[in-house]
Amino acid sequence: MRRPVYIAASGLLCARGGSPEAVAASLWNGEHGSEVRRVGDREFPYFALPLSEPSWLKRAEQAVCHVTTQLGALPVEIPLFVASSSFQIGHYEQRGEPYAVSVANAAFSRQLAAWMQLSGPLASISNACISGFSAMEAARSLIASGRLDEAVIIGIELSNQVTLAGFSAMELLSPTASRPFDARRDGLVLGEAVAAVRLSATPSPWRITGLRTGLDAYSTTGPDPEGGPIAQVMADCLNEAQISASNIELIKVQAAGSPGTDLAEANALHQIFGKKPPALLSLKSAIGHTLGASGIAELVALLACLEADQIPATAGFQQTDPKIGAISPVDRNNCHIKRALLNLIGFGGGLASMIIERS
């Protein structure tokens, strides 16, 4: 038994707004301002949630409850899949010494379920930046096989110094701004987000027709510069959806402004789509790279843009990189997109591609 799986509802809170529609409107208007966070004697731009609550745990509760209300009434027994890179590390940092860290950070998922007033099956997935799509892949496979009828997937990534300091130490952060695919790109910009989708076997306007994950073992810190593994995952996703590359009208690229990763993704796009790929859009330069939450947050933001037929420009892109060639994000436009592909490339080699289409 192989049933189609639909996106029945979604919710989002990120630096650009408190609902999918508000975020889409902000992106359309070209808003991409950020705050600043300090690591030692260095400062970096950072996309923070618009919440003033000083307590990390109460702030997390506010964000989760806010997003949950956007999903509509949920059966208490609906399965919950949680995606995160850092879980509640920020809470432990704020409490200070002694650091009474739980045996499993994923125990935080039980707290999320309580805030959402859910008591059904619970799963936690943490594999860096593709966590959201991995969680969706797990839930989708169970719905498609008939083992579940619906599920909620929530991605959560909130501020903590461990993550910021780690990326800073590896010289992966830009001191100024994220510039996807731009010749001047010099690193990514981190951010916070809480986002959720409700997947269902009941028909809805958008359906997931392809979802594949993979692994790039070229390096622990970056992808194969030729882009071969990334291209293979995209090809696998197209094969599952039973469509050709020419059927894709828009690609939500990973492109976070990292010199090596952006080049690898561009090379992969050349392999699959040739010299003239579909329209390209990167969201990380406007909402931040939200790590474990990025897959869900960017999916929800993109769906809201597509529903409004308003494809925003990619913030930070100005100058074409000769090494990347004729691949650049599109200008702001009102195209009606029926089918889109979304890419994720994670630290440590995780890869994921998803295809969504109008029902």
C-alpha cells in the first residue's frame, strides 16, 4: 500500500514574522535585517525570534505554543516528530553551573509534547541541518504505508552559545551578511526558528511527491566540491516523483553563503538541470540558517510564498561568481508555481531533497 501524503497545515515563527503569511509578506517586501550576537571579542549578525521573554525555557514555550495554534485543533494522540540540532542546550547554559544535563537532550521532546498538549507516539531526530526533512521522511513513510493517517513534525532551533561559538571557531560565519551564490560570499548567518507541519493522508492543496536523503562522505566539514552526491540525491528524488528535471519550476536552494557548499550545490544543479536551471530562491539570507529547524521553516515559508504567487528576491545576492557560472537567484516575481524542489545540505555530510506539487 502506497498512499499519497499531503501537507494539511503549517505554522512558523522566525525573525521575519509570527505566521507563514507574515513571513511571506516580509520576504516579498525584501526585509532581511538582523541582530548582532557576540562571541568573545567578535560580533556576528544573527536572526533572532521577535520575543522579549528573558527565560530561555519560557521563551521556548511561548514559541512552541504560538506555532501549535496555527496548526488548528490537533487530536491528542497524533504522533509527534521533533527535529532539532541543539534541543535545550540554551536552557542549560542559562541555568549555569553545575550543568545538570539530562542523559538525552532529546528528553526535551517530551516537554514540547506537553506544551502542545499531545500524548501520542513521540520521535526525536537530530542529524544537523537535514533534521527536519529526515523527520518528515520518517513520518511520510509511515503515512504512505498506512501505518499512520497523520502526524505533526516540528522543527525547533533556539539561541545558544555552544552553537554560535562552534561555528565561529570553524570560521564558518560571515561577519556581515549571508550572500547566497554571490561572488563575495564569506560565510553563513545563524538564526532561530520554530516551525511545524501537519502531514496527512487526507487530500490537501499541496502534496509531497518525492523525498530522499543521502550522505556525502567527502569530508566531515564540507561536501564534495564537484557536487556529485548532491546531484545523486536530487536525481533520486526526481525518480521517486516520476518526473524529469524539466518539470521543476522552482528550486529552494540550500545556498547559505558558504564559499565551498554554495559552489558544490551549483555544480550539482549544473549536472541535473544543465546550463539553464529553473528559478532559484534562497531563504537563509533573510531568515537565517536555522540548522535543525531549517527544513521545516523554509518549507513553510516557501509554501506561503507559493500560495500568494509571490516569489521574493534572494537577499544578499548581487554579483555573479564566475566559478559558479550562469546560476543565480531570480528576481522578485509573481509566477504561479505548480511544482518545486527543496534542497538541504547539512554539516557532517547529510543531504536531502524534497519535491512538492499542487494537488
